[in-house]
Amino acid sequence: MEKMEKAVPSWFEFLKTNLSANQVIGMDYSQYPASALDARTKFFTEASLEVKNVPNLVDMVWGDERPARPVKPVMVLDA
């Protein structure tokens, strides 16, 4: 899906159009600001779709093998 291209629906419009009433959409609530999550939940609820919180799938794949976040300062590289 081409994000934000003219005449291409947003991901949430795509889901609204392609899912049937009472289907469930899984979203990791921790990945959205509260205002965006509220807006999406309202949008989907009005379309008779259910939104459920799901775990972050990337974190599940990494498991205990995920490396620690880097703590070194950011540096600018020459072009």
C-alpha cells in the first residue's frame, strides 16, 4: 500500500472498506498517542468493527535476544 499517495486510501479506510461488521482489528496500544488511539477506536467502532489491544509483535519475535538500546551519542557522518 502506498502511504499518503493521492487517491490511495489510508490504512484505516482500507480496513473499514475491506472488513465485515464485527470483525476484530488488533492494535498495540503502546504504539499510538492517546488522541490517535481514541480517534481510530471511534472510527472503527462507528464502522461496527472491534479494536483489541495486542502485544507488540516485534518484541515477541526478539524475545530475550533483543540487544540493549544504544546509549552512545548520535554522530553526523560525512556524505
